[in-house]
Amino acid sequence: MKTVQSVINEIMFIAISRPDAIDITVEYCGVSDSLSVRVMPRGFDYINNTQESYAAAILYRTSVWLNEPGPMQAALDAKSKILELMAMSESVEVAA
């Protein structure tokens, strides 16, 4: 049986595997007991871009609130979206 922790571990494993075309950031906040997940294109220049271009470049962003009802579905949705973005980026690389 999957637990929220096991799904979070899977998300972390995907992020650590460093997919070639996307950059996945996963952050835990103890104060709010939440997990923040952000996906950016690989190679985005964080230093020389404006806040507007940063916001426009975000491929996916979500928060998983662990102390509220429904964290399992939110974690599964985040994992599914990350895998979808990875598959899309791989198909774009193959086409190029």
C-alpha cells in the first residue's frame, strides 16, 4: 500500500535523477508542514532573468499540504505531472 511518504520519496528520487530537459525542485517547509514542487526548463538562467520571465518559464508548480485532508491525491497528482513533463521533454528532444 502506498503512503504519502512513499509518493514523496518517489518525487524526490525523480528530482535527484536529474532529468536532462527539466529541473525539479522539491522543498519541505516545517512551519506549514507542506511540500513545494517546482519544475523549470533545464538551463534556465536564474541570475540574469526578471521575475516576470522566471514566472513565465515555470512549467509546473504546486504545494502539497501534509496537515490537511487529501495530501495523497495532491502528491500523486504532482508525481503524475512531473512524469508527464519528463515524457514531453523526451519526445521534444527526440524530434529535434
